[in-house]
Amino acid sequence: MGNFITFEGIEGCGKSTQIQLLGEWLVSIGKRVLMTREPGGTELGERIRTLLKDKCLDGHFSAKAELLLFEASRAQHMEKKIVPALTRGDDVLCDRFSDSSTVYQGAARKVPTSDVAFLNKFATNNLMPDLTIIVDITSEESVRRVLGRRGQIDRIEKENLSFFNDVRNGYLSIAKGDRRFLVVNGDQSVSDIQNEIRREYRARFM
Ligand code: Z5A
């Protein structure tokens, strides 16, 4: 089985940048790698992603409907992409996974934690990542980076700072005392963060 590594954090924390660099390094040392993301990763999942990010639907999602769409994308992703890749022996680097639902829909949107946990298990057949890297930045830094990138922000990004604080605290709280997680300070340089991630990969998997 390959190693299953997920990346989490509030928006703009730098996950995608780090996944790309880790993926390139792993390929350079001879590993086979699948880089993928949630919501998305399959044709159906990408259509669900488009629906979830549709600006015309701003304010139209109930928290439960939103959660079920993320979980539908995840179930498809697990069965069609992630499990086959891990079984082939590929490493899978996934931009967001079930911890995003735990934190965004559970901790921040207040869907009961036990319901989110049940649906996460249902969608994933309880397959957990071997390692989850949380790239931690403040919510103020998140908003600065998102607004710096483009003038317009989408529905989920429009949530207020207190929502992003709930998300950040949710991540820090699930990571506490759980060896599955590595929390990295995302306010460092891109290369310092990458070095920390590679050190962890070496320590755990090589
Ligand atoms: N969501 C959910 O609610 N429930 C779920 O179950 C799932 C998802 C799976 C998906 O958004 C949304 O869905 C997300 C959670 C929700 N909503 N929010 N908010 P997305 O996929 O469109 O975007 P994202 O995952 O939130 O983040 P992102 O836009 O892809 O950004 P990122 O991956 O965290 O960061 P980045 O693209 O690598 O970097 C962002 C910027 O910062 C960029 O300009 C970089 O050049 C810069 N950057 C990167 N690293 C650094 C450092 N170290 N210093 C300074 N600047 C940096």
C-alpha cells in the first residue's frame, strides 16, 4: 500500500503550494504519486465542486445539504481514485479530506459532530490518512492572501473572520495529542515549510 497524506488548513494557508513541491520531490526520488483534491478528484466530484462554488447559489445551501455534497464527492473519490492508487502502491497527496468536513461543517457550521463523524466513516469506509499536515495561519493572514490573489471572493470565503477562527481552532483541537497530525507554522517561507514536511515524510515512511 502507498502512503496516504492529506493537507488541511484555512484558505490560503499554502497547502496547494506544498503539495506540488512534495509531489515533485517524491517523483524525483522514484515514487509514484497521485495528487488530488476535495471536493473533486473525479469527474463527478469536479461537477459537485462546481455546484458548491457556484456564486449564484450563495446563501442557498443548508449546512446539511452542503455536508452531503462534500461526502458524495468523497465517496466517489475514495472508491474510484484513492483506494485504487493506494492499492497499486502509489502515494496519494490529497488537498483536503474528511477533516475539512469535521472542521468546516462540524466545528464552524455546527452540524452535530457525531453526524459528521458518521458520514465521514460512511464515505471513506473508515480509511484514515497515514499523515495529515495542517498548514496553520491566522484568519487575518488567510483573508489577506485571498484578497491579494483576486478582487472577488466566493461564498465560503465571504464568511466572517470569526468563522475562520472557528475553523482554525477546530483544526488545532482535533490535532491535539493525535499522532496522525503534523501542524506546521504556515507563516514561514515556502521552503522552510517544505523542509519540515519532507523531514516528517522521511521520519515516518523511509
Ligand atoms: N470544504 C468544506 O467546507 N468541507 C469539506 O469537506 C471540504 C472542503 C473538502 C474548497 O476551497 C472549500 O471547500 C474550502 C473548504 C471547503 N473553503 N474555504 N474557505 P478551495 O479548494 O477552492 O480552496 P482552499 O482549499 O480553501 O484553498 P486554496 O485557495 O487552494 O489555497 P491553499 O491551497 O491553502 O494555498 P495556496 O494556493 O498554496 O496559496 C495561497 C496563496 O498564498 C498564494 O498566493 C501563494 O502564493 C501564497 N503562499 C503560499 N505559501 C505561502 C507562504 N509560505 N508565505 C506567503 N504566501 C504564501
